[in-house]
Amino acid sequence: MLGQNLLAAYNNCRVEYNADQETFNAIKNGDFSIRTPLVECLGECVVKKVGFMNDDLSFNKDIIVKFVSRFLKPEDSESIYTKCTQDVAPVLCATAYEVYQCIYENAVDKWGTRRRG
């Protein structure tokens, strides 16, 4: 269910922010080499729509841990949550983008490497 919600969030945010294909693919595929205000806000949109973050910029630990647990062991999921959320300042768009990048690089990307390797 969360995977479907994530895909829907990507697509809804792409429309909401009128993101071009290159920008959309970058955020969806974990290409963090492109970082503009549009990309940051697109990332925040996805993070909020999927339920990782609330409008007050607080995080939903249970949802993040459940998502990360799809890729890593449960005990590792807790540590990823802590690592990715403990030292972020609540800055509109940038905060969510940084958390998204951290989760992607520490869970999703590692899982993909493990599967390919």
C-alpha cells in the first residue's frame, strides 16, 4: 500500500509543481545532483503526501520506520529514522528534501545495491 501511495505522491507532486521530466526523474530515482528550490519543494510534497512529514514539519516515526523496514532489518530502520531526523532544522522544503535524501541513500539505495550485488 505504501508503495502505491509513494507512486501516487510522486505523480501528484509532479503535476502540482509542474515539474519537467528530468526534474521528476531525478527526485524519483534518487539523483541528488540536481538541487534547486523547485526540487526541494517537490521532495517536500512527496514526503508530506506519503505521510513521512506533517505540515508543522514534524516527522511520523511509525510511517518512516515501516517504509524503511521494507528495505532493511527493523532494528536498522529505527537507526535510519534517528540518523535522518535528529539534526535537521525545520526549514520549508529543505528539511523534507534532506530527510528524503538521507532515507533514500541509507535504505532504498543500499537495498538496491544489495539486490544487484
